[in-house]
Amino acid sequence: NPMNFKNQDRIEFLDVGQGDAALISIGNKNIMIDSGGNPRNHGAVGKNIIEPYLIKTGRRKIDYAFISHYDYDHAGGFTELSDDIKIKHVIVNHQYEGDDDLSNFKSKLEKLNPIAVKGDASFNLGKDYSINFIEGNEDLISENDRSIVAVFRKRNKNLVLFTGDIEEEAESKISTKIPKTYILKAPHHGSKTSSSDELLNAVSPKNVVISLGRKNKFGHPHQEVIDRYKKREINIYRTDL
């Protein structure tokens, strides 16, 4: 029943296959952190997964859409939504610098009118909730390492740390600025190039959510990462399972 969703503050990590998508609802506000996207099957995620789910649960608008970075499995879904889903604000920390291709990805992104904000930006979402960016990695060379890193908070409680696809270089650069957080959205789908000891020591999460595709070709999540989580007795949740 859509009414179950309209009167409850909630965060949902959506199964979008190999990609990231999280949906936050606060009162009548809807916030999405990334949107999934299958570069080999355009529309499979945005049109066939996210949009039907939003409509089914009575949510026909997205107040804030955050694109952590421009890999298609994070940004593509937003470009696939129809006019039935209104996106009010699209937030990025740098503009798209890639070439256009047969998918017209660049032109579709431009239609979303993304707004590039500073690395220490903060967004008041109402009811004492906020999203606060962690600065320091936005000027790195790798698109993965330039991902938005942000803390979803309520008052002085750090609920979720979103990490996009950051890897060890970015983790090392910003780890001293990252607060302890209850839930970690695993960087880079549980890749062995991420979730370093340095990052995990800084975040000290109780839970980790790994967003990834079932039997994906990359071998995510890598066993050494799982071992690092288990060593710290972090509860592991996986969208592929």
C-alpha cells in the first residue's frame, strides 16, 4: 500500500544488479543517491526497475538526485526515467567530462541540468535530517576516486556513509575527515581496491551494505574485503543475495 511509504521516514537500498541505488524518503521528500544503470541494456534499470517501484509506492518525484560519479551503473538510471517521474534537483561534485557515444549519455545527462557543488556542501532535508559531503577527493584523477562521499545524518547521529566507487587513494586522502557511521555503503561494490583498513578504522560501522549484481563478471565482492568486514564483526547485507 503506498500509504505505508508516505508516512514513514525510511532508507532503501535497491537491487539494481551491478550498480548502486539508494532511496531515502523523509515525509513527502524523496532523495536518491545514484540510480543504477546497465550500459548494455539501456532502460533495464531506470525504466523497468526504479520507475515502476517509485510509482507503485506512490512516489512520482525525486526532490534531490545525487550522482556520485558518472559511471553508467551509478548515473544511467536517472537518464532513463520518463516524464512521469519529476527530478527537481540533480547534484554532482564535478561536471561530466567524457565524450558522447551512441547512447547519447552526455546529452541525456545535460537534460537533467546537474548542479556541481563544492566538496563540503551540506543539504538540509527537513525533520533534522541532512546530507553532508566529505571534501578532499573531488580533484583526484580517477573518476571512481572523485565519487561523492557523503554522510546521511539525523541531528548528531551519522546514519549512513555513502562512498560511490572510491578506492584506496581517495580513502587514504579523506579518512581523517570521515566520522564514525552506523551503516557503510561499501565502496566500489566490495572491490579489493576499496574498503581499506584505514577507511574501516575511521568509519567503524556496525553494518555494511554491498550493492552488486548476482554472479557479476568482476568477482565482487572480493573475499579479502569480506574478511576485513568479518574481522570487525560488521553485519553484511548484499543486494545480490
